[in-house]
Amino acid sequence: MLDEHVQQMRVWAERREQSPNDRPADPPEEPGHRVLNRINMGVTDDHGASYRMLTRHTGGTGTEFRDEWYFQPGVPVGTKHLTIHTSGAGVLDNAIQVTAA
């Protein structure tokens, strides 16, 4: 999967260089996007507060299968644990509890 993506990126880059006036608009989709973008995530704490996703970054050269999520607001003082909820197409609904720092 990754080797195929690297080849697709080379072809895309060559086309951009050879035809500057007729450039393909977007690079090929990264392989991690097909997997990671199917996952939904939510966060709650032991006080019943829900956190909303602020931003999400998936993939990148050398990090094709990395998915970073940023939530707001920050965790208040006195919070003992956070629960991370995951769901999505082909993903088992799951909840993982972690100790708040």
C-alpha cells in the first residue's frame, strides 16, 4: 500500500513539473486516510463534561498512518480520568479510560 502511494506521488510530481500550466489539483490520497478517516472519536471526563474536537491531522510524508486529534477545553484541575470513545465504519465501538495528568 505504501509503495504504491510513493509511486503515485512520483508520477503526480513529474506531471506537475512537466506541465506547469496543466497541473493536477491535488496529490494522491494518502493510504492512511482511507483507514483513519473512518474513525470517530469523542472524549468525556469523570465530571460528565464532553470535549469538542478542535482540529485533526491525519497522515503526511513519513507519517502516513498517524492520526492526531486536539480537543477543547483543557482538562480542569481535579479531573481524575478521561474516557476516549471511538466508533465508525468498520471500527468497533469502544471506550478506553485513562488517568488524567
